[in-house]
Amino acid sequence: MNRKDFIKSIGLIGSGLLMASSPWLNVFSEEKKTVGYRARIGIIGTGSRGQLLMKFLAKNPKVEIVAICDIYQPSIDKALRIVPGTRIYKDYRSLLENKNVDAVVIATPLDQHYPMVMDAFEVGKHVFCEKSIAYCMEDTFRVYQKYLNANRVFFVGQQRLFDPSYIKAMEMVHNGTLGSISALRMYWHRNNDWRRPIDKPELDEQINWRLYNAHSKGIMTELACHQLQIGTWARRQIPNKVLGHGAITFWKENREVYDNASLIYIYDDGVKMNYDSVLSNKFYGLEEQILCSNGTLELEKNKLYYEEIEPAPAFLQMINEAENKLFDALPFAGTSWVPETANENKGHHILDAKSNGDGTSLMLYAFAESVITGTQPSLIAEEGYYATQLSLLGHQAMEEGKTLIFPDEYKINYLNHKLAFH
């Protein structure tokens, strides 16, 4: 789905309610004025994710990838197939000194995000940082404060913010079509150990950094960060309390991070957001469910289910009534024998034609537009900030075996400017 089809599919033009739900889409409103301009971008980290981002950026006529940086030669070699002849660096600080670089895309291991983002802002670069923002809550807060003072564009890799079906779903949530939110349920299940093949044993920690505590918070910063952001987007507030449990129960060889996690995030009004991840069973896959009083959204499936569905055909209804009369004559306590199991509601599509992508390409288009205009879209940084902080707080709750409260010192002025463009 290209940008034109994207804008058409979500009804961007003239939709005040939609813009209120996703104010960052305003970045596309002036794209005709930026024709002929190019954002000169440097890529820091050319592993699998960095290469994917490069492929999208390389297709954009408004982008020029002027430099790449990595310390692993096989990754550099693969990146050069995408942008042959571009300048190569082994030290990211040398890339940041390049005056021809307007912005950087950071796709490195988590523990390296903080110094790289801070250094990039320090020398006046615009920044796109893959999630999560930083390795700990304090560093995440420092990055956000640096961004506020840097007067530079800051995007975090929360691509669902640009997925058309997610945007349309949030419009329905925010305009009251589905009633009030009763609960949120997120899960991401896989069946693999996250391990990547290596040529030399001494490279294991460098290549498989996601498995080691010194470089990663595992499930929370690599998977949950995407999904917890849906709760903030839908409710326009953050949960203030979290408890959970994590363990290594299946993938036990050369691994330090959990292979399963279960958490409950609790909002001040009692609404809960449940999060589950198991890395040794993929049957249920991944999903973000928003349960409302008048309907349910399954965002990954692009499906909407209204609570009240069409009645059963007359014949089946007659049989059901006959069965009810029979069992009513038996000594059961009331009619509680009837289980409230999931019904056969087949639902509706949120969008008739869902994009094959997950919003990544459109997010990168938006970043290029913002770099060219020097304008920060509303709430992009804030959504990424809270997604990271909630992931890190959840990991801490599992590590400590406690119910934790979101620290007041890390709360930012999110709600008061949620509809402001700047």
C-alpha cells in the first residue's frame, strides 16, 4: 500500500476525528511542498533490522542514504548490496561528524541506543531510534529530556502507529463507536529460541545480544514494547501499576533472558491490560485485543466483532429453546449450566483492504518528511517513550517479584498536548 492509497483508505483528508486519534499523520499534509528535497540519512547498525529499514528508505525518492556504520563486516557487505558505494564507518561518532548527514537511523543492540541517541542530538542530527529507546528507565527519561531541548525530530520504531487498520480502529475507539474500554489483552507467542547462527563462538554475544542481560531485556524490550503502546494509544493514559512473572522453562542453553512472561498492567480506574508471551509454542501467534462494552477489536487480524450479533436461524433457535425447557426441569441451580463460551460471531473487517505491511514503510516516509521540514509530529516521541517505560517497568516487576507503581519522576506531559501540532 503506497502513501496515496494509505491516505485514501483511512479517510485522512477532512477527517477531524481521525486526526485527533492520530495527530502524527499531519506530517503527510505538506508532502507536495517537499517534492525535490531529500533527507540525507546515515544508518547506524546494518543488521537484519537495519537492512530492512534501508530497503524501505532506498525506495523513497526523498531519501539519500549517505553513510552506514557497523562493526560486523558481513552486515556491512549485505548493506552495500542495498546502497552500493555509500560511505562506510566503523565508529558511529565519526559518522555523526559528517556534515552531509541530516539524520540518523539507529538499529543497534538495545544497550547502545542511549549513548548513540544522546550523541546524535548533541551534534544536531534528527533521530530515528528503533524500539526500545534505552536499557533503563532513567536513561529513557534522559533521552526524552534531551530531545525536548535539541529542537530536532525524534521518531521511535513503533510502526503500528502507521498501520492503516490500527489507525481506523483507534478512530472507532476514540469516537465512542464501541462504547467504553473494558479490558485489553496482548500476546505474542513464538516457537524458537531467538538464536542466530554464528561463524565463530566468540561472536555469540555480539550476534545473539537479545539473549543476554547485559544487552537486552528480552521479551519486554523486543516484543512487548510494540504491543503495550496500543494501550496508551487506545486509552490516552498509562497504567499506573504492574505485576508479573517471567522464567526460563524451555530454552535453557546459553540464555539469560526469560523465554516466557505474563504481566498485568492496571489503570487507575481498575481496567486491566494483560500481556503474555511464550517462546516455545506458536499456535496463537500474536494479537492485540481491545474489549469494549459494545464490541471487540482484534487488530492484527484487522477484525471487529460487535457484541450483539444476528440471532440464530429459526430452526436452531427452536432446538435451543426445547433443550432449555428439558434442562430447566432438572435439579440445577438456576440456568447457570449454560456456558458463556465464545460465540460464532465472524466479525467484520476494520478495513476492507488491509495492507500487507505493518506500517514500517509509512513510518519511514513520515520520518523523511519530518526531517525535510524540520517539524516534529505530535505524540510520536511520547508514544515511543511510554512504550519503552512500560516495558522496562514490567521487566523490573518480574525481576523483583513485586507489584510496582509507575514512578512519578518519569511521567511526562503527555495528555495536555496530545492534540497539539508543533
